[in-house]
Amino acid sequence: MRGLIAVIVLAVLAAGLAFCLAEIPFGRDIGDVGGRYVEQGVQETGAANVVTSVVVGYRGFDTLGEVTVLFIAAMGLGAVLYGRRPSGGRREKPSLILSTGCRFLFPLIMVFGAYVFIHGHLTPGGGFQGGVIAASAFLLMYLGCGGKRIHRATLGAVESLAGLAFVIAGLAGLAVGGYFLMNVLPKGTVNQLFSAGIIPVIYIAIGLKVGSELAGIVENLLEVTE
Amino acid sequence: MSILQANIYYIGSVGLMLVGLYIILAKRNLIKVIIGLSFFETGINLLLISIGYVRGGTAPIFSNPDVKAEGMVDPTPQALVLTAIVIGVAVLALALSLAVRLYEHYGTLDLRKVRELKW
């Protein structure tokens, strides 16, 4: 019965999507909005990566909301899991390969994550991706380097300061008499590391915030809080 | 055959969405339902990305001065999907934490048994 209802719902959804997608040929021409972003984005924001200029430049306020959603979800996860009883299950000791690999790979993964979010305006990647890569290093640390723990207060401080840096970078635009998240810094030469104004600053803040938030989520899911 | 070939990305992503929705509707293990949620979300993201594709287009990154603006894919869906992926991770983590709590409370992840315990 349950399966039958599911199949009927799926058939309705598939038919609706098929009718809609029949109107949009695959590989269509670029639209007005996308075309403008591609043609004007580099001059207007100074970022070589147009996706970054959309995420942080044109839709910076939207990204602030997105970071807030992630923060609220991490907070909700902490609240749901707060005060969990010890499960009593014994954790298996990591193998030699995992514990050696952890010690060897942890700094490399952190450096790679930092590279991805610092170069977000030049190459594929950015704050969210780099932050997730850095958080995966912490997951490896919990799996492999038995006994090592994240310092909670440091994690919270990094997260709060990074969030604050994003808002201050936005308010700087208001302070010079423009609008929220205005690109107040000089744009520089395209394709240089120091270019695109406040975009790398915001992306570094996002990278630190996302990395510390996801590391906190990993910690909350693995650890029993006292 | 040519219709199938021309729309293979649409078919694949919609197929992934349908598989995910079927898991959500028909499975009774909460972990499997959360995996289905993740499938559904991945399918939607792939669908949005493939709608933004321009035939023969490249990534919208001006990595050297020779790259021209013509023949770049639409960056807007990519930026939106970037948002959607992050929200998806947050939702997934929250769902998993609720599953952890549910298991601690009822001792099972079977949704039928959980429903029986409800008034």
C-alpha cells in the first residue's frame, strides 16, 4: 500500500517535471541575468571567478543569510544533542595506517582548505568549499589521532569572530556612505591574489566560520557532552 | 534515441530525485529516509546545474586573459546550488542529530514502532 502510493506520487512528479523540462532545451543560450554577470562581473567586482562574484558580490546579503542558516542549524544540533548520556559503546582503536596517516595528512588537509578559501576569487572553490575541507581534517583527527580534541573555546571564538568580520566588512560599505556590503577596497588587477576588494576578506571569514561550525557539528555528533 | 541522448542530464538528475523521493516515502528505517533526503537534494542540485548549461560552454572563470565571455555557462544556478548544498548539509546534520536522539529514546530507528509509541 505504502509502496503503491509512493509510486503514484513519483509518477505524478515525473510527469510534471517532464512537461516543464520539455520547455527548457538542454544547452540553451545564456539568459539575461547570467549573460550580464558573465560580461560585466569581472569589471564590476574584480573577481576572476564569476560564481564567486555572484555569491559574494551581487548576492552577498543572501550569503550572509545562508551563513546564518548554517549557524542556526549547528546551534540546533548542539541543543538537540546537549546532555547526551554516555552510550557505553567502546570505540575501536584506529589502525596503524589510520593513525599514521592522520598525523601526516592533517596539516596538509588544513593547508589545502586554506588555499581553497583564500583563492576563492581566482580558482574554483571558495569559503564554503574550503571550510568543508578544513572540517574534514578535524573528522580525520577524531577518527585517527585517538585522544586529540578540539579546544571548544577556541572553536567558538573563531566562529564568532569570523561571523563578526563578515558583518563588519558589510557595515564598512555603510560607513563610507554607500550600501551594505559595498566593495570599499580597491579592486586591483584581475587574477592577482590581492584583488577584488572585500571579496577575499569575506570569503576568508566564511571559510573560517564554516570550517569551525562543521568541526563543531562533527564534535557534537561524535562526543558525549558532559 | 536522440531525445534520450540530448536530455541525458535531465533524465539522470530527475531519476536521482525520484529514487530519493521513493526512499523517503517507502522506507521505514530513519537512516535510510535521511539518505533518501540526501539523494533528493543531490538530484535537485544536478538538475539546476544542468539547466544552466550552455552548449559547448566552459566554467565561468576568467583564469587567463584569452578566455572570452562568450561560451561560458550560466553562473547564477551554480551560485544558487552552492547555497543549496550548504543548506542541505545543515539540514542533514540536524536530521541525523534528531535520529540519534530518537534512537536513544525508543531504542529503534524503525518508524513504525516509533509511531506506535505515539499517543
